[in-house]
Amino acid sequence: MSSPSPPLVPAVASRFSRKRLGIVIGVIAVVLFVAGVFVWQNSRPDEKRTLALKAAKEGSFAFAEEQLKSALADKPDDVEVIEALARGYLKSEKPHEAETYLTRWVELRPEDPEARRLRYEFYPKARKLSKAYPDGRRLLDLTPTDGRLRRALVGQAVSLGAYEDAESLCRECLRDEPGDRDLLSMLAECRRARGDLTEAGEILDRLLKDFPLYTPAILYLDSGQPEKAIPLFREVLRLDKTRQRSAGYQLAIALERSGKAEEAKQVTAGFRRLQDVEVFADAIKAQPDNLELRVRLGERLLAEGHTQDGLSYLHAVIAENPAYGPAHLALAKHYEQQGQAERAAEHRKLAGSTP
Amino acid sequence: MRLGLHAFGVVSGLLAGALLLGCGSSPPPTSSPSPDTQLGPMPGVPWFEDATTAANVAFTHFDGATAMHYLPEVMGSGVGWIDYDNDGWPDLFCVQGGPLRPHTHPGPLPTHKLYRNNRDGTFTEVTEQVGLNKNGYGMGVAVGDYDNDGFDDLFVTYLDRIALFKNVLDPAAPGRRRFEDVTVAARLANPHWATSCGWGDIDGDGRLDLYVCNYVQIDLDHYRTCVNTDRNQVYVCPPTVFPSESHKLFRNNGDGTFTDITVSSGIAAVPTGAGLGVLLLDLDDDGKIDIYVANDMGPAHLLQNQGGGKFIDRGLLSGASLTVGGRFMAGMGIAAGDIDGSGRPSLFVTNYQNEPTAVFRNQGKMTFMDWNHQSGVGPVTRRSLGFGIVLFDADLDGNLDLAQTNGHVVRNSQVLLNAPFEQEGLLMVGDGKGRFREVSEKAGGYFREKHVGRGLAVSDYNNDGLPDLAFSHNAGPLKLLRNATQTNNRWLRLELIGNGKTSNRNAIGARVEIETGGRKLVRFIHGGGSYLSASDRRLLVGLGTATKADRVLVVWPDGSREAFRDLAANRGWRLTQGKSAEAVPAN
């Protein structure tokens, strides 16, 4: 009664067919893989380029950089890729690389205002102000209605000493804005730099009549006419709250140069107060809990004659810490100088010191 | 089998991956220099090569950075040129900083270094041999022959003191020189944080007096840090947080000692400022040396010499004390020179990030006008935080050019202020009419490297007729730049020697007018200058294409005038007061 023996052949066959199946699958996989690689290889440059451009646009420049360069190696004049590289390097703050691709972009598309604009804006940041200006000029040719650009170029031309060009641009701007005081000031500067003191003077006279402002005052001062500058600075101080420090400083200089030394000192004290408060404000921001610093500011203001300001700083310190000795001491010294012995003694006592 | 298939798949995948990677790998990225970045010298354009290694100079400023961000950690130290052995070849002195708490420092403390010029473009370190292996938290240096013995001495400032090193014969080695610390014997004392310093004869007695800037008072044991609360980061405190200190003026008594005349000179009466730069020069052409001081976040002082050792501060109302807008400068380094052919020295003061290097054009009679915008210097320097600055003729065309070294003071400035801590130095060429044009990108690799620049001093160390530069960097290696400009322009090197009686031997305070090729160039020998640094006092004058100086008029510090005629170009000349010009041997 033997049981039927298991069919040997089917088992072997099954094993064999499995093996064969594996091999067949393997071969098919390899063939498919090779074919895939072949197809992929052939379609790759375009696909890679597209993917890289997309990645760069989406902000993944680090990922796209090498692919873009590789695409550019295949096609060196590919403006789209060059633009992507230029923008990518600008964003990642690689100035040398950015300039290379910006320049290539401009070379290939000299009439493209975007390329020119980007390079024009890039140069000042890359320490190349003098190179920005020609780009700005060309950009203006390409976008002649851009009044803001024209106006910006006037200032750049003046700063580069290209007074002839600056004057011509300035006059163009003035056609649109005939009474603009800053433009008129720059025009006066150009005329003066080009040796035409008469017209410079006429423009200043016009500015003086219409706009008693800071810039012509500075020009008067620099050209050795402090007397003419003084009333202008006074007007600025009266009218323009944002220029109290600068106009005060220049007025003091003008007064000094006009022989009015005493008044110069008084004006100096005024703008020194503004400076002190500004500088100490920064320091106090750095160390907000430093009471000694605030006492020092209070003392400085008192010493410079700004009594109310000085006292208010010192009292603010005491309000924060009623036992803070240095503040009491500063007040004691102040009251002693004022002849208020009783108040001085009171603060000395609180400071824990004797005179 | 499943495993087999899986394994096959993995292998295939890896293979495919490898293929993908292999196929996809691009050529290695190549560095693409900017289109106008010059990789080699261009005729007529200044060109500097890093000669540090070739010259055997290996000085690195001590890195004392701590988590506390103490203010001294970022202020750097200076560099000075001194021909200590009088062989006609400038030697290089590097001031060293140090740990703020030296007792906790493991190992030997770092020292200053002196490099002797081997006269072949290389140097040999001789620090120990000359007795300058001194440690301490060094800051600035001034070079001057205070005892009029013909050998330059060294004055060094420290975080907590000052030191005078007298140049003496080495008793152990005949013919050799060494330095002796004579600070106490000279009665010099200043237990404060001293920075820049400078020599100049303030009272016309023929002896060099000494001005020392003091910065601020800090107490390391009770140091309050400054914290940016938005980012919760400690950063270096601004100087305005600390009280400032009165500067010092020491009168030379002529017997090896000095007297502190800070009070009697009127300097103590000037409101204190956090001093970082000083320059001693006759600014109003009255024959007396004036003192210009750059203060950090305070008005610059222009101390006008009244005679008899008295000064009054004319800064605020001279127009050279604040920016045109009436703001304080973060004044660091100072340079002065005739940039516009007026024969008057205009002033340059380096400034903070986003603030231009101030240019005050000298209009005579102690009046100055703001010239930073018109000079072209303002727009270029606004992007940097400037420290050392020198005016020199890099291309020998007869016009003064400008070099400036930059670097932020806030170590974490990139995060907190969106400004780099390490910054490029810059070079601008002058046109002789008061305008400057930047050429940094074309002037050699150094000007494209980023450093934390601090000190800067100029000297023609290889005596080839082209001025070279030494830059010190905070917590970084000193760099020596050899000027390799390709030019046919000619030059004169003038070494002025006062009579040592009515004029100091160094001739500090002299005015020199050089008439050449139909032009008149005016140069000055001043004390101090730059930031914590000392440049070569010899005047290297570019003559353009002229073959000689027709006439050199020297107005000596004592006011006497002497003319020297027909000095041939391309060589050094020693002009000794009261004697005829003497050609200096080439080697």
C-alpha cells in the first residue's frame, strides 16, 4: 500500500519554470530598464532643463544650479537659463556669479529692460556705482517715460562728477517738474561745478525766493556766503521739524563764520541736546535696565543747560528705583549749583553721601 | 523567490540610481570671476599682490572672542613700520592683543612681533632678540624718535596702560639695536583703555610730544552684556553704553621724561569722547601743529594749537566734526592729504556701516566743507564699516589715492543687522581734483577677500619705488601687500631729517612742496593717522612722467624754509635740515 509517489517531473518542472520565469522577468526588467534609460537619456536635456527652470523659479536654486549650468553647457546662449542663473545668484548673494550671468543676459538681450534694470540695481550693491550709471542711462533709453529713473540718475551723475550729463538730465526732469527744489539745487550744483557761477547764483536766488530751504543754504555756506545761508537755515528750523539737528548744526557753522560766535554757541547747545538724546536712546535700548546710563544722560543734559530734560531723566530713574544713589547724587550736585541747599541736602541724604 | 525578485529589484534600482547619478552628474562647478574682475595687473591700474607668505611674515592677531562679546574683543590691534636699525629698510612691528583674563589662559601668552627687513623682500622675526616679546592687550602704535638720537622709538598703547620702548644699542651684541621699556622712567602713565596715539612737536621746542586717545571705561568684572531681545542674542555693546575717558597729552621735557599737560593744555576741558583715531598736523597753515581726533559716536575734536602748548577745540564749528546732517560719526581711522591741489590737507574719517567715510575738504582758516558725496568716496564707502585708512600715491601719477580696511564690530552682524562681519578692503584712485574712483575689483585678490580689517599702514618696504600696504585683522592673520603696479611713472622718495634742535629729527609737521613737470605737489609729514597704526614717514612722491623734481621746498617744523633743486627721479633722497640733498644708495 504504498502511496503514490509525488510526481517528480512537475516539481522539477515547476522549479525550472519558476527559475525561468525569474530569468525572464529579470531580462525583461533589464531590457525595460535599458530602454528606459535610453529614452530618458534622449529626452533628458530638455526635461532636466525644464525641471531645473521650474525649481529655480520656485526658489530651489541650490537644487537647480548645477542642472542649469549643465543645460547652459549644451546650449550656451539659452537666455532663459542665463536669466534663471542670474536671478538665482542674485538671491543667493553670489555677486561675482550674478554679475557674470547678468552681463551675459544683457549681452544677449541688449534691448531687454528687465536685464538692464536688474544689473543697474545690482551694481551699487556690488561696489560698482560707476558701472551702474551707464546701465541706468541705457535703461532710460529703453524706458524713456520712467521719470523716477531719470531723477535718480541726476543724483548719480552728480555724485560721479558727470556734471554735463547731470545737467542735461536735470533740465529734462525740470520740464516735467519745473519748480522742484531738489532738482533746482542740483542744477545749481552742476552749473557751479561747470564754472557758471552766474547761473548757479540765479538759480539759488530763485530757490531763495520760492523755497527758503536747506540745500541752497548749504550751497551758500559752502561757497563762502554764510550771511546768505543764515536766514535760510533759520527758516528751515522754523518750518521743518525733521531737520532740527542738521539745520541747527549748519546754522551754528554759518553763525560762527559770520563772526556771531556767541549765538553759534547757543544754537550748538540746541542741536547737541538732540544728538545726546539720540545717542543715549540707542545705548539705553542696548541696556534698558542700566540706570547708570540714564543718570549719565540726565547729567549730560543738565551740564549742557537743558535743565528740564535733565531733571526729568533723573526723576524717572528715581521713580523706577527710589533708592538709586547716583541719581540722587546727580540731583544733589545740580541743586547745589543752583543754590538750593535744602533740596541738595535732601538728595545727598538719600544718596547716602556727604558733601 | 520573492526575496530573489526583491533583491533583483534592489540591484536594478541601485544600478539605475548609479546610472542616473552617473549620467546626471554635471561638470564640477567652476568659479566664475566677475567680468571685470582683474586676474592680473593692468598697465596703469594699481595692483597689489599678497606677499605675506613669501615675505616670511606670519603674524596672527589673537582671537579673544568669548560668549560675553566684550567690546575689546573686536577692536583689533595696529601695525607699524619702523626702521629700527636705520639701515634704510623699513621693519614691521605687529601689535598683539591677548586674552582678557590672562591668568586663565593656558600656555604662553601671545606677544607683539617685530620683523626685520632682510632687504630682499623677506623678513626675519627678531622679537625676542630686540626685547619686544612683551605680552598684554596691545592696541595701537606710534613710531618716533622722541630723544632725537637718530633712532626711532616705539610707543604702544594697551587696554589698561601705555608703554614707551626706547631704541638702544644692545650691550650684548655690539652694533645691534634693542628696545628698553622706559615707561616708568619717562614718567608716562595712563591706566586707561588707550587706542591710537601720535607724535608731534606741539610747542615748537624741537622735541616730539605725545597724544594718546582713550576710548571708554570698562569693568570686566561687572560687565553688562547687551542683548538683542528680538533674537535673544548677546552682541557687542555700543561704546555709548560706557563712560568715556579724557585723552592725554604728554609734553616731552627733553631729558627723557614727559609731563602730563592734559589739564594745562586745555584738552581736559574738552568734553570727553571715545577716541579711536588721532592725527597731528598743521591744518590751518599757521606753522603750529594741530590735533584732529576721531571719536566713536561723539563729535570729532579739532584741537587748534594756540601756541605755548595750549589748545582749543574748534571741531564743532569748523565743519569737520559731524556729518553734514549734524550726526555723530563712528569715527575710527583718519587720513589727511592735499587731494585737490589746494595745498591744504583735507581730512578723511572712516565711519560705521551705512554711513560714508567722511571727507572734509579744507577751505583754509580752519574751515571745512563736507565733500564725501562730491569726492565719490561717500557712495562707495557707505556699504562698509571702515577702520584703517591711508592716502598714498599707489600708481605714482602724482595724485593721492585711498586705501581703507573694513570689518564690522558686531560678530553676529549678519544675523542682527544684515551686514557682514568680514568685509573687503577698498582702493580708490584720486584725480588730483578732489575726486576718487574705486578700483578695488582690479587691484588684486586681497581686495576681493573678506577680513575683519582694523589697522592699515603704508611703506615702500622693498624700496622699489612703489608703496606697499600692511593690513592687520581682528583675530586674523596680518596681510602684507606688495605693490606690483605696472607703470612707467617715476617717483622720488624723500627722507626728511630735522636738525634735532629747533625741528624734531623726524620732521613731523613739515610741509613739502614738490615742483615737477609743471605741477606743484604738496605733501605733509604728520604724526598719528589711520587706526592704531604707523605708516612709513618717508614721503614716496609719484612724479608721473617727469624725470626729476625741479624744486623741492621744505618748510621745516621750526618754520624755516629750504629749497632743494633738480632731484633726479626714481631714487631716494635724504633731505637734512641745513645740508644739501643727499642721494640714498639704492641698496
